[in-house]
Amino acid sequence: MNPLLIKPPVMDWLTGAFAHTSALKKSTTAADLANVFSDEHARQRLDPNLIIYSVEMLDSSRDDGALFTGVTHLNPGKVGDEFFMTRGHYHARREQGEVYFGLRGSGLLLLQDEDGNARLETVMPGSIHIISGYTAHRLINTGNDILSALAVWPAVAGHNYAALQHGFALSVKERDRQVQVVSND
Ligand code: PAN
Ligand code: ZN
């Protein structure tokens, strides 16, 4: 075989599962998400080991200019009446952007600028989400199946969770069996 013909990593686009490659996996449990949901008592009633989401990342270069590739699998469920969601973050290097691609399930991408203006994009298989710099982002699973989204972002971006410790301007809840967007001010 030609040594210059390299077999790239492969992902199943229907599930977001990586195949034939070494991926790094990090799971986030109910215990990890203290004070993230509006109803902290409801969160405490969940099994602390319950996995809310997991991220699988390709083991790739971390050099300046390199890009990271990862898939988030966000389980369906609620904490009280609020849908399961990722913690959400700005990038540590705030000017750095990211692209998300919806793979399976249905949900929302919550985006918030530094002035606190929030907006939501619908996430579905095939959706493309251009996240500009200076924009905090969080995935929310409003469906009954796993929500999986592929993300590509600069290796130098890093994560800043502390800047959002008081939460986002919007929450997404189920009320009367409907998805409802609630303002937190
Ligand atoms: C994603 C997120 C992933 C988990 O890979 O890190 O969805 O969300 P939290 O990091 O907010 O827990 C990404 O946006 N990377 O930059
Ligand atoms: Zn990010």
C-alpha cells in the first residue's frame, strides 16, 4: 500500500460515533452540573451519576492554528421542567469562533453576546451553526432522543465557564407539553 495514502478518521453521520480512531471521551453527570439548572433542588434529586452529556474528541494536534473536532451527545430529559443542556461557555480566547453541525435528535443552540443578548437556533440533522467570536453557546435537548452535534473549533480557543456562573438570559422549559422560552431577568 502507498505509505502516503492515509486513512482518515471516520464518523457515522447518523449517530456521531467515531470509528477506527482513538477518541477522547468526557462525560458530564448530574453531580457535575450543580447550580446550572434553575431548579437546583430538582437537580439534587437526580442520580448524581446520571450522565447528562458526553463529548468525544479526536486526539489531534494542539498547536497554534490547529482545529479540534468533537461530538457532543446530549441525553433527553429534564431537571424539573427545564430540558437537559450543556453547561455552556465563552471561549477563553473570546474572539475565537466555532461551527456546530446537527447530526441527530432535535434541540436548540442558545447563543449569547457579551451584552447579554440571547437568541436560539434550531438544531436538527444537517443544521449548520456558525458561532461567532465573543458569543457564549449552549446546546439544549428539547426532543425525546439523544441530540448529537459535531463541533469544530480552534485548539487555542479554550473554555471559560466562570463568566457564565450566573447563567444565560434565557431558559428553555417544558410547560403544558410545549417547549417554552423563559426570560431570566
Ligand atoms: C463543545 C462543548 C461541548 C460541551 O465541544 O465543549 O458541547 O459543552 P460544555 O463545554 O459547555 O460543557 C464546544 O463548544 N467546544 O468549544
Ligand atoms: Zn465552544
